[in-house]
Amino acid sequence: MFARAHAVLPGALRRGGRALVGLTLLLAATRGQAAGLANPSFEQGDVEPLGWRLEGQGAWEKAGRTGDRSVSVAGTGADSGFWRTAGLSFNPGALYRVAFWTRSEGATGGCVVSGPSFCNRDYHPGPAWERHTFAFLAPNDPSDAFLRFGHWQVKGKVLFDDIELKPTQAVHERFGPGGGGVVAGGANVVINVVGGPGGVQIAGLPGQQGGVVLGEGEEIVGNRYTFAAPLHGEGANHSRPLHTFRCFFNSNRWCFHDKAEVVYKHLIPGHPHQAATVEANCNYHTGGKGFVDVGANGADWTTVASFEKVGRIKAEVPKDLLPADALFVRLRADEKANFQVDDYLFTSTLDADMGEMRGSTAYLDIQTSDPAFPVTVLSLPSAAPTSGWSVSIRNLAGVPAKFALKATVTDESGREVMQQGGASASASVSIAIGGVGQPNVPQPIQESTTQMSAGGPLRTPGVNTVTLIVTADGREIFKASALRKLPVLHDASYGYALPSDANCPLWWCEGPYKVSRSRPVPTAQKAAIEIAASRHDHEPFQLVLRPKAEMKNLRIQVSPLKCGEATLAPEHIRIEQVAYLNVVRPTDAAGCRGWWPDPLPPFEQGTNLAADRNHPLWFTVYVPPDQPAGDYAGTIELSADGWKATVPIRLRVHDFALPRTTRLQTAFGLDHGAIRRFHNLETEAELRKVLDLYLANFAAHRIAPYNPAPLDPFKVEFATGGELKATIDFAAFDRECEKWLGEGGFNALMIGLKGMGGGTFHSRHPGRIANFAQGSPEYEKLMASQGSQLVEHLKAKGWLDKAYIYWFDEPEPRDYEFVIDGMKLIKRAAPGLTRMLTEQPEPALFGHVDLWCPVVSAVKPEAIAERSKAGERFWWYLCCGPHAPYIGLFIDHPAVDLRVWAWLSRKWGVEGQLVWTSNYWTSGAAFPDPDIQNPWADPMSYCSGYDFTPGKIGYWGNGDGRFLYPPNRDPKADKTKHLEGPVNSIRWEMLREGIEDYELFCLLDDLIAKAKASGKAADLLPEAEKLAQVPDAVIKDDRTYSKDPQPLLSHRRKVAEMVERLHCSLVR
């Protein structure tokens, strides 16, 4: 969960190397060649691979991913080692891309270390060969540097093969004049061909001049500039604002020691900084002092902050330095220092409103280059509407040449994608470059341009490979590719345009999408919204308005939906307005900075909508249990000042019903203390009223909290004198459980044993009752008295099959003996009570766990099948991990993640889902009392507990443990009482959709079994049994799944239709 503090220091820096690194914005293709990366696949050599040597334990293996050889390192779990280059040199200040393949053989713990000795990246190897790659910047004096691949505290063997080291260019996002792609097809543009020293230059090439350039982590919103250093990003130690550095980089943090320093330069040409703030986070500290200095010229410095411990540092730039065209910020250490910085944030106020711009950086993989024709890539395709390839080409050959450009885009599967408008992703641009006409007079020529399909915005979500080939007179002189991640936030491949007027285009899409505020209206069209649901089922959809001018006083009226004489009343259709949160620190590779949709506050009639922005309205249709089946139709009436529209809606109601209690069990935490605080409640009566609204919301979403009676636990009293026994009062507890496990449909119930020990991987404590310690005869007798009564009571109430005890969390191997003792105690004291443990199956624990609950990513289907044969059951959980490419619970992940989680549960035989809490709204570490976080303004879930003391900042991810929002949108200032229930989220809705999908599969299983037993519907069984399997096209495993929900939605429709056909066949 937490970043380690280890740092593999390079020899040069350890011995006091001090060379400052100067960054160049653009690198020529011929610059930065690594001198002599010999034997990258380890095929050559005699007693050891040529050009490599081993430090630590390892071997030159006689098998490889390709060829006949590879190398390995081996560890004990307490050591480290690596293979390193011999004779390799890096060019000073050059930018490189490194790539390698790795796998493990029975390895546990620790991590892979990789890359140059001055810039390490950690990875966790899997059993299959996997490629990893990142970019990095070389120091100015890399004479002692080397490339190495190895391990840190791994127990077992790790193998490496097929190393790549290439120069790269950093291509940043360009906005305004010069931004975007090539000139529109068919246009003729006069450009100047200028002769002079160095050959022929192309002046006026698209993207070559003007505009604002922003890299990864940079954004401008209005007059506010922000840079959040992308230390987790593809560029590792590199970023556009990085000016100089003399500091080791490890994975996601700068590691300072012995006068190390890092300098950032913040400059937006033509827009001076009027005010500025600098923030940094020291995540690790064992000695010395750190400083934050600022200046306006990079030579003269003013110290604005110092620190000597872990925590957040924040400082204002002094007014006497402002306004400033450029501001330099230096992070430095004294000679005794040993600390790390894992976050750097600079914000400033500029002199003008510049609109909204978010930067990005791509690092090119250059396969071909020609020194006679240097090519610099200025921009390439992205999510920006006007983006595309633009290049600067220099002709140093001394003779005229005719250049052609060809660009392609392929998706993650390697398929060449069709771009906007249906054009091929491949096209060309020809530029004829002549010589000089008269002395000192540029010769004008014509550029005949054809629209490049790659010049439009990327529209396919995921990791796209964009490739550019440049030819001179038909000969390839440049070829480069880049991975361009299009987060699902910017996916524009889905949705259906509705009939509407030009003043406010209307479109709609299904629920499992996250609609960005800026994506264009879809090109596909439908005349009406079309959805389907069974009885006692929920079906969401999104209706999106995009007004051209500000829309005032929007009102919505939904008509009754009619099917013959049957009516679905409008009160069964809930309308919410999608709200957006500004993600500043993406959780992982799936996310990006920007405005992500998540909260779903109830729609308020009379709402105003801003112009030129998508405004999704979230509709949830609930079909009552007694609703007649059939095809229903109605309308959604929209009106605003000077505008109105009618949207048809069609609903098919299937002829079967989902049950009240579903079979996919759930266990989600709910903190009633946070409810009291954020709702500003003072009395228990107020808390009970609001808590009931939260529990009702859980019930409506088919999700069970850990405990439906947090204010009414059963009361245990121990008689410790005379006869040792327990007396239990269940009255209040039973009242609440009867309501929520009955009418509410909750299908799981967490139970505790008073006096039981417990703990986590962080710390633990043994059990105690009064003066009797765990293990004493008196303790055993009292626990047995309590446990036997509890089990008998749960059995009598019919709740024992729903009950589980969750007393230890995420044990480490060192905790196993303690956990086994506790599990044995529970079996003795409360036989029949399900013993749950949040851990993957481990042989040492076999026979002591009834219900395994590992984190997603820690278990495979084979292990689940094996332990299921032994009579053990499985749930699993999501929390601050795993990260992409795994499914996750985060705001900045695909909407389908939390729905498809249930499909993978079905596929692998998992019977339940757990999340540690649902309303984690603030962190006592990041926001020490009396401060409080506002989850409406800050989506990040900051670490707390364990060793996170007040002021220490850690990041669990955007939205971790936060599926519901408080109705109080300004908890810092709004101290009025809020007696209403919670605000839903898109992720909360997707959880319910997944649970209902899982139940639909269960109904199909039931009907298949009934059909086989009765001999009916035999003709439907082959198709039904095929549909009962979750297809790989929906989800193959915990990290391979379709981010596009259409395969899921298509399969669900088929399953629902089959359930209906089987149901009708069997009841005839």
C-alpha cells in the first residue's frame, strides 16, 4: 500500500557528483545516442554475457524470451543484486527511453529495480514475460553511470531479456496558434523556403510557431496556472518545467542527500506570474534539513521554507519578486540530509484569463532517423479537438527534396482504427522544397496538403500507438511512434445523437460511461432513448444537453410510460444531475488530470447550464415487482427560457423479476461518526434519522453494510466472579436486523466477539476479558459462553448463514501464527460462525479460514477452485489497490470497472464483494482537527491511521472508500443541520448494476436446472448454457477486460431475453 523508503544510489552521486542538468525542450533525432548498448538480448559471450556484469547473486540463463539466453538475479528476501552494463556511456543532458522484459519464478516480496543508476523504476514481476518501459533524462556528467536490471529484497528468481535503450523526444501539448494538426484537406498554403547556413528551413509549418506549450502535469484554467510534477508518469525524472537537477530519482520521488538539489522553471511566455504558491511533500526523512528557495532568474535565491521532518511544505512567493515572467523554484538539501520528496505542486495567478488548457507529454520511440534530414516532432494526436502530427524538417543534404508524411493510429489490439468521419487512419502530406531563387530572396512555393486522419483527435479509449513515417523522395528518413493514452474520460466513440435544434444538441448514452465536459456530440443517431429492465430492476441512462449559449431555468417533466392499459408512473424515474470533480493527482495510469464525473446530486428544477459544455442528466428507471411486462413509451419534456424539446423514451419490461435479496453478498463499511460530523448533527435522534436514510440507500442499491445496527449492538455482560458466564441482550440489535435483513434485503452481517483480540499487518493485540488474558482457562470459558449463545441466537433468527466474523485485517506472514490461534479460538467458542480473513489462500492458513477475502489481483481462479473443493468460500475486496491495468474502485477509472467486477466474480466463483468503507470523506492526517476535507472540492482519499500522524500526507487514490457524498457541499463553512440522506455516485450505481447482473446469471442457472429436471425447453438449453458463461470479450481476467461496456450490455440483453424465454416456457 505504501511507497518504500529504499533508494539505490548511483555511484557517481554517492561519491558527490554535482553536475547540474540543463533541459532542452526539443531534441534532434540524432542527438542522445547511447554509446554501445552491447548485447541487449544476452546472446553473446563466453563465461558471461558480453558487455554485462553481475553484482550479487544471479545467472546467465540458457533460455530466454527470444533467442537462447537471458539473465537472472536471485534473492533471499533481505538482499539485492543486479546485472549492469560495462562500457556504456550516456550523452550529457540527453533524453532516453529504456524498455525491458522481465518475469519471475516463484518470487515473492521486494521488487524489480531497473533503468540507469541515477533514475530507478520499481516494478513487481509476474510469472509471464512482461514488457516495461519509461523515459528518463541523463545528468550532465554521466561518466560513472550505468544501466542495470535487478531486484531489491526479492525472495526467489527474476529474469530479464531484450533490453532496449534509445534516444527520444519529449513532445508536449500545444495550444492556440500553431496548435493542432496539419492544414485541412485541399487547402493550398504558401510557405517560405529560406536558404542559409545549415541548409533549407521550412517556415510556417503547422504547429511550428506560436501558441502555448504545456507538458504533463501542467494546466491553465482561467488565469490560474498549475504544475503538479508527474513523478509517477512515463517520463520518470523528466518534465517540461524541470530546469536543472542534481538528485537521484527513485520510482516516484526525488531522493535528497549531501547537498542534492532540483530546480523547476515556470514560464508561460507573455503572461507573467502575479502571485504564486509552492508546495512539496516530504514522505521520508531520517536526517538533515531541506529548503525551498525561489527566484526570478535562476541565480539569485530567496529561501521561503525549510523542513526537518515528514510532512507537507507550503510557501508563498514573496511579493517583491512579483510580477515575474519566470519563477524558479529550488528544492535542496544540506550536507547531512537524507529525505525524499514525492510531490511537488506550483500554482500561480497569471495576468489574463486564458481559458482551459491541460498539458501532456509523449516520449517518442524513434526507429529511423537520418542526419541529413533532422526531424523534430512538435505535436501529435491527442484528445484535443485540433490535435495532430506537426513536424519541423531541416534539409541538410544540399539538394532539393520532396517530403511525404504518413501517419497511422492503432489501438491496443493492434487494429488500425478509423478516425472521425470514417476516414482511414492513414494519409499523406507532400512538401516540395526547392532551392533559393535570387540571392537573399526566399522563393515561395506551394504546399499541397491532404487531410491527415491522424490529425483529428483520438477517439478510441485506451493506449493508442500513433506512428509517423517521413520520406524524402520516397526513401524513409524518419519513423517514430508514441503511445498516446486516451483515458476513458475523453472517449468520444459512444452515444447517440437525438433529434434536436442547433441551439442545444441533445444526445444520450447508457449508464456505464463517464461523459467528459468537452467531448463532441456523437455521430451515431437514434430517434429515442431505448432501455430494458426486468421487474424489481433498475436501469440507468444519461441524457446529455450541450447548449450553445447559457441555458437558464431548465425544467424537466417525465410523462407516465404507457403499455396498453399498463402505466409506469413517473415517480419510479429518478433524475439526478452529474457533477464533476477536478482530479489534480491521477490515481494511476488509467486516469488523467481534469474534471471527472462522479457525484449524482438530485436534479433541481430551474437549474442554469453553462454554454458549450456537456451537461449529463442521470435517469434511473425502477420497475416495481408487480409491473406488467411489455413495451412502454413516454416522453421527457425539457424546457428553459426561450427553449424547449421533447425526447421520446422506450422501455421494455421483461416478464420476470429479480428477488429482493440477491446472491452476491456484499460488505461495505459505513462510518456513522463521519455522518454526524458532515451533517452537523447534535443529538442521537438526529443521527438515527439520517443513518436510517443511509441504510435505506444501501438497501435500494442491494449493498449490505458491515453492521446494520451500529447504534444498537448486542450487549454482552461477563460474570467474572463465581460462575463464569456471559449474558447477552439482543433486543435492540434484533429490532434493527429484522428490519434491514428482512425488508431491506441485506445479505451479510458482520459479527464481533467481545474480548476477542485483533489487528492488522501494522499492529495486533491479544484478547482479554476483565483480568483474564487470552489463553487462560477463565478467558476460554467466558468466550465459549458468549460464542455459543451468539451462534444459537443467529441460527434461531435465520441469520447464521449471513453472519461472519472479521477480526484481523491483511495479515503478513509474521502474523499467521497469531491469526491461526485466533481462528482456532473462534471455532472452539462459536462453532458454525464463518471465519473471514482478508488474505489470499496461503498453505500455512489452510484449515483455519472459512471465507477467504483477498484483494483483487492477489488470487487466481485455480486457487479459488482448489480451496472451494475443500469447502471454503471466497469474497474479495478493492481498496487503494490494485492499480491499473486491474479493475479498480477509483473515480478516475472506467465506469464499467465496478460493474464488471461482479462479472469476474461470477466467472471465477467468487460469492461476495467487500470495501472497507463507503463514506471516507476526510483524513485526520491530511486535515488535522479542526480542519476538514471537502469531498466535493477534493476527490483524493488521503491516507490516515497506521503511522500517518497529523500533517503527514499519503495518497490512497481518488474516491477510495468514498461512494456516497454528504449533502453538505461546503463542510468547512456550512454548519447548518442536514437531515437528508446521502448523494449517490456513478460508481455506487455501477455497483448495483453489477449486483443485478450477477443475480440475472443466478436466475439463468436456476432455470437451466429446472428445465433439465422437468425435461422442458430442451431446445433452449444449448444456447442458455453458453450464455451462462461470462465471455472473455467482457472480461478475461482481473486486468484484461473491455473498457467499452457494449460487449457487457449486449451479453446482458441476451441473458435477460433467455431468462424470459425459459421462464415463460417453464410456467406454461
